[in-house]
Amino acid sequence: MTRTTYTCDGCGALLDNEKDLRKREGTTRPSWQCRVCETTVPSVVAERISHQKQNATE
């Protein structure tokens, strides 16, 4: 299975690990943000990244 990665629209950081994301609670659905610049990350992409094994290699 291919690893999901995402390039942040705000700062250009490569997000490929749950540690790169910040989850904001408080609404019906959680919203995800880049940990570096707090730009919103699409939920579908963020959920995939958050469920990946941290040390998996391709």
C-alpha cells in the first residue's frame, strides 16, 4: 500500500506522519491543521495520514 503524503499549502512542509498534524476538536467533525503553520489540511488526506503506521516503508 502506498504511503499518503501531502504538501502543506501554507508553508510547503511535507506531511506524512501523524506528528505533522494537529487535530482540532470542538465541532461535529474534527478539523486537521499543519503543525508548523496551522493551515487547514483536507480531512480525507489527514485521516489517511493519521492512520498510517509510523515506521512503514514502501
